[in-house]
Amino acid sequence: MIDTPPSDMTPRLPLKPASFAVAALFGIAAIAFFSAQSNAADDKKAAIKPALTVSSIKPAHTTLPIKLAANGNIMAWQEAIVGSEANGLRIAEVKANVGDRVLAGQVLAQFAGETVAADLAQAKASLMEADANAADAAGNAARARTLQATGALSTQQINQYLTAEQTAKARAEAAKAMLAVQKLRFKQVQVVAPDDGVISARSATVGAVVPAGTELFRMIRKGRLEWRAEVTASELGRIRTGMAAQLVAANGTTLTGKVRMTAPTVDPQSRAALVYVDLDPTTDKIAPPKAGMYARGEFDLGTSAALTVPQEAVVLRDGFSYVFRVNADQHVSQLKIKTGRRIGDQVEVLEGLPPDAAVVAAGAGFLNDGDLVKVVAATATTTTTAASTPSK
């Protein structure tokens, strides 16, 4: 009988040293792989840097004026034409020129008055003769009236004396009227200014013989100018008499004025109406406004509440306006906005921006939607916007 060994005493094959080496290599490789992945993630995370260092601001709630823009010409308030009242006289002297300021009654031109003086002397002599004839006829008529009851004179003769008296009296009145005409002609030898103003045109020439009614001078009454602004029919209802206006002339002069009146009609061709603005006198002697000069201006319609951001915070791209909102994760979002009025460096935002949003104050043109930024506090020297510096 053969004895069998117990089961736990079954002989086992000894392990080879190569198996241990392979297992160790696999472990080392796994550790190296995971370590490389971790280092790559850390390097990638460290490589993400802010695209820009910026400061953020919030939109400001303010009050902005409501303006109505218009264009038009600067014209004379009233223009007076000074003409010749005398007929066929020669201009002997011209005493005013274009640009001169004149007073009412001031002599502008002088006609040669020898002919008029002679006619005046003749009229005086004719009046004296007529007065003498009238006195003689009046005496004859008085004597005829005394003899009327005696019958010494016939009724026909008496009537002749009375008629001669009336005729002589009428001739004396005619001579008196002729003398007045000659005196008026003599007065018209001098061409005088009808009002205070500025001479704007002169056509009078020394030596010229001009007929009655010929224009010699043209003047701006009182030196007053007005702005005739053109507005559309829909805008006309917003303008009121006495409303303030500010305008800039073509030569750069800034002027102020008030609305005097609006035109009662609208041009059927252009559908525009005129607004007459009385301009305040200007002390600018270097570039004073001139009649006929083009000017652009605005009417002050009042004020209204507005939401504003600095001009540097607004970016124009593809014809639209954008701002960049700074989110809590320091990334920016590009917001499309609708802008309105512009006062100084402030731009009104009508649509597209929440009132409590923080936006990039300056340098927004270097950003794109989703960029990471570094937000810093605004410096003490910055008032409305903060300077942006690219991050290295």
C-alpha cells in the first residue's frame, strides 16, 4: 500500500525573476503617464493669461439736454434800399462805402445842386410875382364891390374883377406849391440814411447821372442779423417762440439767439419750413458773422434722463456699436447697444445695456467676446475712463 501525500503538500513551481521585472516596468510606466498628464494640465492652466488689464465702470444716470439740429443761412434782419429821389442829377460825392456803420439822417452821397438851386430861385421869384398880381386883383375886386350898388359898373365888369381876383389867388397858390417842390428837390440833393445800420452794398459812382428810383446803397437796418434755419414739417411743432438756439457759423464763430417766429407756410417742394432766430450781438472782431453765411446749429428743447458711458468704452464694428461687459469670472461679453445723444466724452445708451452692468472703461477695441481680462481699480487721475495696458 502506497501512501499519498496530503493536498496542501502539492509541489508548486517556483516564480521566475523576469515576471517581477515586467510588473515593475508596467507600474513605473503608469505612474509616469499620469504624472505627465497632470503636469500638462498644470502647464496649460498656467499658460492662460489675461488678454488685457482694464478698469471697469458702471453706466451713469444723468440728465442730458434735448437738442434739435438744423441748418440754414445767416441773413439780414431787414435790408433797406437807398435810392435816388432826384431825376437827372449828377453824383458829385460819395460819402459812404460798404461796411460803414451809419446813423439815421447821415449823408451818404451828394448830387450836384446848381440846377436845383437855380430852379429854387426861379420858383421864389414866381411866387413873389403871383403874390403881387393877387394883391392887385384883390384891390380891384374890392373897389368893384363898392361900386356894385351905385350902378357905375355893369354886372359883367364886376364879375370880371371878382374872377380876376380868384384867378390871381389860385396862381399864387400854384406858385407857392412850385416853390415847395423846388425846396424838396433841393433837399433831395443829399442822399441820407433812412435808419441806423451797416452799408452792405454800394452802386453809387461819382459823376454818374442817375434817374429817379435808381438804387445807390443797400444797408442792413440796425446791423441786426438773423438765422433762417430750415426744419422739417414734423419738427416745426416742437419749436416755440423765445426758445434758445446756439449755432456755429461757417467761419467758426459761435453765436446765440432766440426764436422770433416760425414761417406760416411750408415749402411744397422741399417740405421744409423756416425758423427765424434773432442773433445776439457778438464781440468777436476777428471773425464776425456775415449776412449770407451758412451756419449749423441746435435748438434747446429741454432736458431728459439718460444712461451714459464714456466714449472710449464704445467700440464700432461693422457699423454697429458695442460695449464689453465684465462678468464675475473675469471674462468679457460683447453687448450690442443702440446709442443716442453725445455730450462731450459721454455717449447715451438707449438699448442693450443693463443699468447695473460693469463695462470695460477703455481699450475695448483690443478685446473679443469671451476674452479673459484682469480688472484693476481706476487711478486717481482718471475721471470718466481708465487707461488700459496690454498684459505681457
